[in-house]
Amino acid sequence: MLLLSCSVQDTSAHELQAKQCVATTKKGTRCKLNSLENSKYCHVHQAKSPVVSQCKAKTKEGKRCSRAAKTDGYCTQHYNMHIDGKR
């Protein structure tokens, strides 16, 4: 009888955590699903992920615009104003 030995590679906790979705569940715990390739979120949380960037324009009151940035760091409204030079 011939016995072959196989070495099983242990996946470190750090490697597993790197593949795990970074979203928080309703219970307040970290999601246990694996993240999608080239993403920090799983298939459930990918569409619900927070806005990556905020519009960098200032409102008339001097506060930062709260809308999501679409093009060149501006929301649609402020991008059009930026292009027209009305900033």
C-alpha cells in the first residue's frame, strides 16, 4: 500500500478577512459573504455600497454639496456650471 501525503495550505485569517465583504449587517456585525472580484463588497451589498465620492462644489451658503460626484468630482448640476465657467 502506497501512502501519499498531501499538505493542505492553511489560509490565514488575514487572507480570509481580505476576501470578506466589508459591509455591516442590520444586526451590526460584519457580512460573512465573500467580496466580489475587484470590490470590497459582496453581491448583496455591492448595489447598496455608500457613495464613493461627494461633489466637491460649494453651495451658495458655502457648505459642501451633498450630492454624489458623477464627473470630474462634481454632481451633474455643478459639473454643468463648472463647464460653463459659472462656478
